[in-house]
Amino acid sequence: MPGKPGKNKIGVSRRSFLVGAGATIAGAVAGRSLSLADHLQGSASQQQGYTDHAGAHDMAVVGECTSGTLDPDRFLTHFHYGDKQTPLADGKMLREYEFHAVDKEIEIAPGVFFPAWTYASPNAPGGRSGHVPGPTIRARAGDRIRINFVNEGSHPHTIHFHGFHSAEMDGAMPSHYVNPGDTFLYEFDAEPFGLHLYHCHSVPLKRHIHKGLYGAFIIDPPEPRPAARELVMVMNGFDTNFDGDNEIYAVNSVAHHHMRHPIKVKRG
Ligand SMILES: [Cu+2]
């Protein structure tokens, strides 16, 4: 049920938020001393709290995210080929990246903020302040990837890449953890081609991923595929009240963003 936009009693940055789960709102706004009643309207089931997930089509939001903490539109088509690119022998490239882990509060639905841990890269969506998902790393098979990782966050983090690399570059063992304030240089050849992912591998793993430390890692085949308009869509969920279940589901982190901003494609 899209719901009628309610009159906002609280202010521009704290608009009404309609959802099939009252607990979401309570959890999301509790730290902001907001009244749940000010934020809820609609059916009795919404006010009773959780409904089953079959009711997810009843979920809707009112208003727009205005904080600018996320950039789902730019993220959709942004491919990070490296902050610095240096041609190597036989047509391959050395692709150097600057990555930072940064704690950042992100707006995942209008007025709903989530205390995220992000990967930040100056030339990617979110820039130096970070984004969820992290930058989409893109290279061609055989390219050399070099990532200078700086942990500016509050917890030990790593970057664990799916794909081939040596054990020292795996980022999965406690000995690989990069502590707050420390740096690590990841370096490996981009192999094999395909759509991979990367994520933090510190434990608890579930927590470090859920907080936002993940992204796509695309390795193109040696022979280019036909040109196409390519879009990256990462489905993600957020547990806003820390009860072990996700309250907010989204594509590229902002719930219902593309309902209001449809992605245009050529028919046929
Ligand atoms: Cu982590």
C-alpha cells in the first residue's frame, strides 16, 4: 500500500516512514528520540508490529532520502577501473586503487539511518566518505590489481576477494586483519574472469558483512564481450533494530529507490 504521505511533524530529515513492520521504525528511530506514533499510519496490522514477509508488497516509503549519504543512481553504472592505470606488457594493465574502511551513517530509507561500515574510494560513489555497497572493481583477466587499504574504521577489517590469489592476499585469517589505523597492500592478478565479490572477512563475519563491507568485483574475459549497457544491482538487507532479522531490504542500499526512479531500458 503506497499510503498517503502524512503531514510531517518532525522535520524534513525525519519524514514519515510506512512499512509493514512497526519494529523497523521503532528500532530505526529509537536512538533519535522520535515518537513511533508520529511515524506510523495505515492499517492495524502495520501498527501491531511485524507482519509476515508475504505482506512485503504492502511495504512502501514516503518521501525521499535527502542526506546524500548514498548514491544508488551513480552506483548502478559506476565501474572502478583504478585510481591509477599503468599499461603493462602484452596489453595488460596495472590497476591501483585506494580503499579506506570508514564508519558512516547511511540513509537506507527516507529518514531511516543505519550505522554502517563502508569501503571508501575517492573516485567511486560516496567518495572518501564511503558507500554501501563498496566500489565495483573492474578489470580484465590478467590485469594486475593493487589495492592500498587503509583502515580508518573502529574495528579490524580486511578485504577478501573471491577469485584467485596467494594465501597472503586472502584476507580471511585473523593474521590478515588490518587493525584500525593500519594499512595493507593487496596485490594479485585478476583471475579468473567472471562476476565475483569481495567482502571483509573479520569475525563475526555476518556482522562485518551486514554492516556494509562488501562489493562487486568484475573481471572481463580476455576477448571483450559485445558492448552493452551494464547495471550493477546488489540486493541487500539491513537489521535496523539488531534483532537478528532484516527490517529493510533494498537494491543498492536505498529501499524502494528505483520505484521512484525507474531504470529506463530500451524495449525489446
Ligand atoms: Cu570488517
